[in-house]
Amino acid sequence: MLDYKKISPMLIFIFGGSGDLNYRKLNPALFNLFMDKAMPDNFSIVGIARSEYPGNEYEKHLKEGIDNFSRRKDSHEEWKNFSKHITYLPMDVNNEKEYAKISKIAKDTETKFGVHPNIIFYMAVAPQLVPTIVKNLGTLEICHDTKCTRIVIEKPFGHDLESAKEMNKMLAKFFTEEQIFRIDHYLGKETVQNILALRFANALFEPIWNRNYIDHVQITASETVGVEGRGGYYENSGALRDMIQNHILQLLCMIGMEAPVSFDANEIRNKKVDVLNALRRISKDEVQNYAARGQYSGGWMQGEKVAGYREEKGVAPESNTETFAAVKFFIDNWRWQGVPFYVRTGKHLHEKTTVLTIQFKPAPAYAFPKEAAETWRPNRLTISIAPEMDICLRFQAKRPGQTMILSPVDMVFNYQDEYDGEEPEAYETLLYDVMEGDATLFMRADQVEAAWEVVMPIIDVWHARKPIDFPNYSPDSWGPEDAEALIARDGHNWINMAPKRKD
């Protein structure tokens, strides 16, 4: 059983209560927290949507999601107890008069609990609906309670820098920054959080975590799937917006940040913003030297024939949207000056993986005989986030025998081997943090805008200069040749980890 602190009574409104996010992620996460005794004794979950669910049809719908997507099975009795806390509110979010229903539910819940509950509004809706909902919620008295009322916003946080600023400006009219939780599910993963523990709780790493010892850093977030029927959404997004601007830049911040003086939420977020502000701004004239893009063609993926991106439903026949992006970043400060951070992401790539690789500079080999140098490899620290969750340190060791022959060997920490039971899923961690009011893993307004500032020159250039070679990579590959050239110009190569052996 995982350890959780007891939290205050809770009232959770989920806008988009009939939608896919609640069905697949939010309700299963809340149910798992309930199973782990992490929910308060008094809590209520209200799903809000336009759909009609007569009788107990809404409960049946959510139970189906539990059966299909929860890490907990055979939970009939537990579900029966959990579902007593769930209600459904059919509502047109565009009708401002209907928001009075929310105030009434909050008042009735306070009477039932005998205490004013903390209130969470979760925006599990299409981005275009968020401004309307926020403005209407802002008229309710309960939303003016900055200590007890919180709002959770799913990505995307804008479509570009200007829209992100407008969104933040709109949110700030009705909610204070401490009430706003911008959620990025990547940051809820156990291995991501463990980066801070690895760096700052061990004397081994922090003294060498700088340009004097680290040669370069690589971050790969690859997927084997295509757009999975989301072509209409992806056409207006692309790999750079969908992954690098938020997920990958947040991972880069975890690697690049300075040591915090405490684990206070704002202290951690201040250190991340420092990294984003120190990232070198790429001029539009130099984009081709720092970034590469690609789009997958039709072909074969793990023995199955797949369509090219331009043949996907909802995608324009001559689409120039990138399904692959690679960028070389530099953090211009004392710790990282001159150390390249290479990042890449893409769809229909050879392997599904999210991995961070810290490549150290080679140790001097002059003291060893020539035969030892044949297998000489620099030290490397690899942090695998998905699908495996492990940390691997590569170092040199002598082979048995009379001669000094060295071989690289791995020292591996694996979550499944070390800890009993299943790790909480990302949404479980993040939802619990929202209920507790801990904003450490959530993006602040200035973080969002700084991240957009970093990628906007690339977005602008790619929009203005149409690629002439799309589609330019095959499914089941590691992306286009331009990505290989991007890193090869510096004398490096992308590190493609061998698939983990299944015992």
C-alpha cells in the first residue's frame, strides 16, 4: 500500500464527464486513489456534459472504463462503494444561467459534509470550450475562494506564444495563479520525479553534472503508432507543438535546473523557468542548423501495412505538418555553456520509448595498453521513463584474464525489481497533488510562455518554408536523414537503445 497524507473533504467537477479523458484516465485514476485509501472520507465527483444518461447509465459507462483501463481488476465491491460518490449533471456549458446548478451543488455538499470542501474544476474538454467555461465559473462566488477552489487545465496551453499569453491573461481575470493547475501528464511519471532525487539526494552526481564532465544530452520520445484517428487535431499541432514545446522541454528542465534550496512548489518552478530563460533563442536564419523535421510515408510497421500521414483521415492530401521533429538546444549559463541537448520525437518510429541519456566525456586512456582502448566507451547515464522505468549507469570494467581488456558494463536500477506492487499512474499522482494543493509538478504561466518563446522561431520558419521532400521517412525507422545529419555534424550519433529482453 502506498503512503498518502490525509486530505480535506473534496468536491470535484469534471467538465467533459462523458468524454474519453474521463473514461480512460481520470475516473480510473480517482478509483485507484480510492483503493489506496488516498481519497478523503468525504468526497464527491460530479461529471458534467451535455449527453443524457438515464438511471444509472453514467455509472455503467464509467465502470466500463475501469474494467478496460484501470490497473485494478476484480473490484466489484470497491466500485460499488466508490460509485456512491459519483453523480452526473447534464448541462450546456454555453448557457451561463446553468452555472447556478454548480453553486447549489457546492452549497448542498457543504451541508452534507458539515464543512466547506475544497473544490476542483477539471477542464477535460476541447480547448475551444475552456474560455467560455472559465468566464462563466468566474462569476460564481465559490471561485473567489483562493485557498479552497482550484481549476485544472489540460494541454495544449495555447497554439503559439500569442494564444498562450491570451489564455493566461484570460485565466488571470478569474483565478489567481495559485488556483491554476496546468497539467502535463509526463511530469506525473515516477521516473521523471526520480530525476530530482537522483541528482540532488546523491553526492555522486551533482559535482559532475556540468559542462566539465558531460559531453552532451539526448532526449528521445518516440512512438510506434501513427495519429490514431486524430488527424484533424494533429494537422493543427504537429510533433513540435504536441511534444517538444511541453513534455520534452519539461524533461530538459529537470536535467538542466540548478539545485533548489527547498522542494517548495514555486522554488522548483523558479529553477525550471531559469533553464527556459537560459535556452539559446534560435534565429530564423539559423533554424536549419538547429532543427530537422519529417513526415512518415506509407509502409510496413511491425509486420502490418500502414498508411502514410497524408492518407490518414482528417489530413490534407498535401499536408506539410511534421510527424517528426528534432532540435539541438543550448543552455547558455555557467553550468551548461557549450553542451548540446539533442531532442527528438516522432510517430511510426522503430520503438516506443521515452529515454534521457547523459553522455559523459571520455576518461583519458593513456595509462592503459592499446588493447584496452579497443572497447573503450565513455560513461553514460540512461533514464528510461516509458515503457520501461529504470536508471542505467554504464562504466568500464576489466574482463577476467591476464591481459588488461576493458568492457562497458551496466549497473541498473529497475522499479519493478526493486519495489513491490504497481507504481501509481501519472494521473493518480497529479490528481492527488491537485487535491492536496501541491503545484510542484504543474506549469506556471511564465513557464508556459517561456517554452513557447523557445520554439516559436522554428514554428514560424517551418510554416513559411514548405518542405519539398515530405514524406521523408518510412514507418519502423528512426526518422528522416536530416535528423541524423543534425547530430552527425557535431560528431555524435543518436543513441538507440536495444529493446529490453523479456525473461
